[in-house]
Amino acid sequence: MPDERLARHVLEEWRLVEHRLAEIRLDSVEAALLRAQAAVLRDEYQHLIDDAIENKRPEPPPFPQS
């Protein structure tokens, strides 16, 4: 299912961004950029969930707590 593949890709990117954030100084410019990127990915993922609900398709899996 294309939506599922896209959701996995978005989750993978989001997870990488969150892991990188955990490794750097939170007051750095890089951290600010990564937080912005994480917000975009979170919004994109939420859009996939909303679209699945609206069109009565299975929802993508939740963001794993790793």
C-alpha cells in the first residue's frame, strides 16, 4: 500500500531527526533546524493519519517510543 510505504519513510526520517537531536546541544542552530524538520515530519505524518481516517483506510502505525 503506497500510504503505508510513505508512512514508514516519514517515520524513519522523523526517528533519525529525533535521534540526532538527542546527540547535540539543544541551544545550537543545528538543534533549531532539526526541531523545525521534526515538526514538518510530524505534520506530514499526522496528515497521513487524517487522510487514512477520512478515506476509511487503515491508519499508519504510531511513532515508536525508542
